[in-house]
Amino acid sequence: MQVVRWILGSLILFFNWVFTPKSIKRDSALQVKIDRQTAKLSLYQYPACPFCVKVRRAMKRNSLNIQTVDAKRCEASKKELVEGGGKLKVPCLRIEENPGNVRWMYESSEIIQYLEGQVSACQEAA
């Protein structure tokens, strides 16, 4: 089973690399504003997880500079995810709204919807 997972993971990463989406080009002032808004976001993920790839592709398409955290290989990150979010499940978006107020979002579709909503809000305010 481990060999099958390795093969599938390798295929997922290969096809993701081959078909990487193009990033949106936007005005530099707007990009700086979006970067500031996403500075307190972190995506806890596994590199070959198909749902994590889906979120990372949406981040790439929307030119979002969000820190990614490998919760598979890093024990400290894994522990932080379980303690903060309550479960070891990826993808998980850590949203620091205010100092001391952190939200954890787990579903890939919800994460993408949230991120695209943040981009839309920035564009409308500009």
C-alpha cells in the first residue's frame, strides 16, 4: 500500500508541475495590499495530497503569497496543527484574525472560497 501511495503521490506532483496554472498579474499596489492581508495566513498541507494541491493551485492562480507548512514531515508543525485545529487533517488554513484569535479552516473548497473572497474584497476596496 505504501508503494501505491508513493506512486500516486509522485504522479500527482508530476502532473501538478506540468499543468501549473499561471498567476494573475495585477497592479503592484493592489498586490502589496493583498500580500499584507494574507501575511497572517498559513496553509498546513502534505505535498502530494490532492486536496492540498487543489488549494495550492488556487493560491497560484490568484497570486497569493501564503506560507505553506509541511505537516507530514515536520513533527512540530503536526503538533501545532493538532493542538490548534483539533485534528490532524489537511489541508488546513490557519487564519490569525487578531493577536490571540486564530481560526482553523479544514475543507479545501471552503479554503478556496475564503481566499477568493479576500481577494475580491481587496479589489473592491481599491
